[in-house]
Amino acid sequence: MAMIGRSVFLSTLFACALGGSAGHARPPAAPVAKTSIPNGMLVSLGGNDLLVWNRDGQAQVLRGGTSWQPETRLPLASVRQVRVQGSRVLAVGFDAEREPVALQLTAALAPDAQWKLPQEWFEIGEGATSPWLLSEKGSLALSPNGVLGARAALPAPSGAKSSSGTLYGYRSESGVVACQGEDKTLANAASAWCASQGSAAWQLEGRFRDPLVCGAFLVLRTQQAQKTEVAVHALASGAVVAKALVAGRPQLACNEGREIVIGTTVIEAKSLPGLEPAWKVKAKGPVAAMAVLDDWIAYQKSGSDQVQLVARPKPSAK
Amino acid sequence: MSDPQSHPSAHGRRVRKSLHFYPGEKQLLWIVGGEVEIRAEAWGGENPKPNEVDPVMKPRRTTPGTFIIHTYAPYRTKTWAWSNVRWGTPIKPGPNNTVLYLNLATRAWMTMKDRHGNEFTQDEVLKAHWGNYGKTAFPTTWQLNDFGPFSIRYFKDKNHDGKLDGDERLSGEMIHTTPENEAQALQGDDKVKLGSSHGCIHVKPRDREFFKQAGAFRRGTKFVIHRYEEVIPPQWR
């Protein structure tokens, strides 16, 4: 097993309060933690625990924002996606026989449930109390003891054709919102879409990508040359409630359902739904990956083997 | 200058050769000395179905006419996001789910993105690669160019001099394979299922090689695209 860098040292970060940030404390100086997994994906495990993982299955947990646990390996030959669903860590990927598999992991990343999946490209659904996946054939519940549960149709725009775009799904009490990314192929070119179900079903089409549900809002981003349009839609109606242009290609994360944290060369939070500036700190380079912890914003710069931690101001209650 | 549309036979006589596409019958024929030397399945374009929306380009029937073959080469275009990079270009995962390709001119690794600046994600590349090849590892070369490894370009020879000159332009329609068909061909030629194009002519990977080896894609070859209503004449059936 690789030796783990445990050095944690202090770095002073520029922090400034902006309009709308009244009540936020200025972020204190933040630690920098070196991981042995450069260019990893960052996932908040709840509290101040952070998971860094890559597609080869390398994984490492930063406990409490200060202490790296020994590097471990997720029991998958190829990891596709890792998400936290409630108190569970779910991973989908492929086993050594290249069969699709879903795993439920403990907070220590030990597997405590496994599901053999049909030969479909599954994504992990968000927002539900019980684990679920989605593929182009619909949603799939993951029942206890490795049993695959019920299938259900996903909402989709009328006339939507088979697409190679990646799926996103969010389940709430009022139903499922599903999105699919653009199909970039000549053969099946199709716009990205999001759709809801139920009596007030709505649908959206466009060039947006990486949908993100945050609180009662669906946040979509659309690249426009050197800028990105961030659009906030009401989850209940699909209607646009706010838009903002952000320089470059930002990373987005949800902060307690009340703020969108935007990572570029700075990390800034905008309040939902109006995208009013809340707070802003300077990043130590372009943010390539980002996760919101209880007390920190964790981010990794492009190509870096360091995870930077910036103190996270709490959103003011409204 | 020798006639590029004829070639010396074993007896020293020049033999007329030409390529013919019958889109209505979905056949591509390599005619040598009036006889069919190669016959292969080939699909042209179709007009869009009612309510069919294509966000990039409206499909259309393949343009009929007499053309001249110009090049057999890898093709890239910014019009189609996944055709912005040549087939076979080295790729690798980049930071935060991005995809990098090796710019062969500068030897620099660049981020793959579409003409709007949208970066490709590893997820969408993995999904497409898995769909085509059933492989779960991240591919090391780009195999999603919509035009396959090689495209055959042709042009309308307005001044009948056999050369691309004056106000002549290469046709935007071309003969090519697709990524799906390239992947299917690895399972066997009988697994390849051709489909309609946006106006180009789709052929099977193995047939593309047969035609090439026979000289059908040599520069200067006469290429006739017949109308959809035209049927193959009895002598070529």
C-alpha cells in the first residue's frame, strides 16, 4: 500500500465578504492536505469527511478535514460513479468480469451490500431515502440483500430519442426529475433535456450540462464561449428564476440547499434562488474538483496532489 | 496526362472504371470495363421524418450527380463535436472528468471540447465506448469520430478538367463508415448494420477497404450518384 502524505500545514487565503454576506464570518486560514490521488473526484461523506477517488478504484478519506486515512481500493475493477445517498455511500462500476455492479459502502469504505446489474449504463440517482439507479430503460430500486427492486419509467420529453448523453435523476416526494446530456454524435444528435413527472410535469431542452438539484431548485449550466451561464430553475415548475454568467468553466456544488458554490479561480457562493453574491474566497489556482463539507469547502487544483480546504461560511437563514 | 478514369489492363488496353451509388437500392458498385467488379451495401441520406428535430444539421437525401473522387483520408470537422479530433488520436483522462487528446502537431495534451467550449466528460466517452465495444477501460485512442478512420471526399468537376480548381469545392457529403459500424465489424462483417446518414454514404469497414484496394477511391475516379428513383440496370444486377 502506498505511503500516505500526512502533512497538513497552514496556508493563508484571501477572503472577502461581499454584498449579501452580512452575518457570515470571514473564513479563517485553511489547511492544505496532500493526497496520493491526484486528479481525483471529491465527494463529501457528511460532516467534515471527504472522499477522494479515481476510476481505477483508488480511494482515500480525509477525516474531519485534517487526517488522511490510509489509501484503500474500492472493490471494483473500474469505478464509474460514487455518490452519497442519505447515510449511504453508493458506487457503480464494473467488476473484474466487466459486469456492471453497484456497491453500498460503509463510511470506512467497506462494502456492505452488492448488486449485480443488467448490462446497462447506470447512474446513481439522487435525493431519495432508498438507493436507486437510473438507465435509459428507467429507474431501478436497489432493495436490501443485493436484490434488484422495481423498475419505473423516467420522465422524458415527448419524442425523445435514444441518446448517448449521460443521465441524471433526482427523486423527491413530488416525483422524479430526470435529465439527459446532449448526444454529441452525428448519428443521434440530440439536445440535452430535463423533465419532471406528475400533474404539473414540465420539460426543458438546451445545451446545458451537469444538472444539479440544490434545495428546491434545479441548477443548469450552459457554456457560452469563455463564459458559463448558470441558470436556476424552480424544481416545481421548471421555470427560470435567475441566471448569471460566470467566467470560464466553473465547478458547482450545493451548500445546504440554500447556496450554489461556484469554483473557478475563486470560490464564490451565490444565494438561491436569486444568485445574489454571498461570499467569495480566492482559490490557489483553477478549481478542478470541489466538495462542500460541514465547515470547509474542499477543492483540488488541476493536476495537483493537494486538497485545499477553505473555511465555509454558513448560509444565512432566510 | 493519362486518363485517371482508365487503367491499363494486362493486355495494355486502357479499361474504363467508375464508381456508382444507387441510393434507392442501397448499393455501391465498382464498374470495370462495363462489368461489376465489387458490389456492396451502402446507405445514403434520408429526409427527416415528421417532427424529427436535429439540433446540428437537418438530414437530407444524398445529392445525385457525377463527381470526381479526391481524397481518402481521416476527416475532422468542428460541426460535429466528436469529429473535432481524428480517429486514432491518443487520448487520456484529464482532471475532473475531462478528456485530453494529444495534439499531434504541437505534442501537447489538450482538453477535448465542442465548438461552444463544452468540455467532453469521461463519463460520456466511457458510455459511448462501452456501448460500441463493451469495454470498461478508458480508451487510449479516439474511436468516436463520426466519420470513422477514413473518409472519401469528392467534388463536382464543373470545368471537366479532372482537377479540383476554380470555384470547385469538396462536397460536404462523403463516403465513410461510422464508429458503431467500426465496432460491429470487429465482431464480424455480418454484425454490421448500416443506417441512414445526414446525406453522406455509409459503407461497411471491410467494404471500404475492398474498394480502396481495388482502386475505386483513387484520386480522379469518376463517381456517379444516381437518383433515388433509379434502379440498377440489368447488366449490373
